Amino acid sequence: MLDKLTSWVGLALAAVLLVAGGLLTWANAFVADQVDYQLGMQAITMPTEEAIAGLSDTDREALEPFVGSPLDTGAEAKAYADHYILAHMNASSDGRTYQEVSGEFIALSDAEKASAEGQALGGLRQSLFMGNTLRGLLLYGYAFATIGMIAGYAAIAAFAGAAVLLVLALLGLRHGHREEVKARAVTPAAVPATA
């Protein structure tokens, strides 16, 4: 009896894992399609060898696998955001952040803001703002691509777990059936009472 109960619970868990695996597979495919579609709509092309030649070794190495290709994957989005846009932002601002440059600009008087230096600082502020915005959007694409990849791995694990539970449950049901047959064979038949 316990074998059958355990087996039915295993079958129920296998069914739950199959449903979870299906939903995770759908999530993986949906996220991958959306990341590809949304990044593809931006029509960004990864920089060429010449464009990355002046970057640091770390930045260049991160970008080299994607040189000249369309930016349509999470990995490309991360590389472009962290090793191309950020590298240019840091070079133009001497490593200062948008917050720092914006604070410097806000602290200027109106006359200083109108000067050539003030205008240059205002332009840098605007460039850093746009760079941060674009980096953030690309890194969201990377994050969603990573979530989709994790969903794909989780789907594989769910299907594997369902298969193992299904096999164990079927073996348990078979074992339970054999035990019942043995129990019936061992139990003597009832002898009718004679009067």
C-alpha cells in the first residue's frame, strides 16, 4: 500500500515538473526572441577592429569576439555597454561619473555656464547622461537574456527530474503490484464453515 501511495505522489510530482518544464521552456524561448527582436530593432553594429584599437587590452578582448556583428544578443549588449560605451564615457570625462560632472555643472553660475568651458561641461554632462541611459537599456537586455538562459537550464532540470520521478513511480507501482500478488498467494483461502 505504501509503495502505491509513494508512487502516485511521484507521478503527481512528475506531472508538476513536466508543466514547470514546459513553462520554463516557453519563458526561455520568449525571452530569447524578445531580446533578439528588441536589440535587432536598434540596428546597432558592434565596433570594428579599427574602432577598438585604442581601447585598453581588457576592453578590446571583451569586444573582439563580436567585431562587426549585429548587436542582437545579451552577451554582445553587455560587452558593448561595459567595454565600448563606458570606455568612451570614462575617456571623455577623465573617469568622472555623470553624477560628478552634473554636480560640477550645476554648481556653476549662469555666467560660467554660458562660457565656452561651461558649455563644454554641459555637453559632457549630456553625453554622460545619454551614455548611462543607453548602457542601462543594453544591460537590461543582457539581464533578461541571462534570465532566459537560466530558465532554459531550469527547464532541462525539470524535465530530467520528471523523467526520473516517472521511472521511479512506475517501478514503485510495479513493485506494489507484485507485493499484492505475493500476499494473495501466501494468504490461505478461507475454508467454508461446515455445519
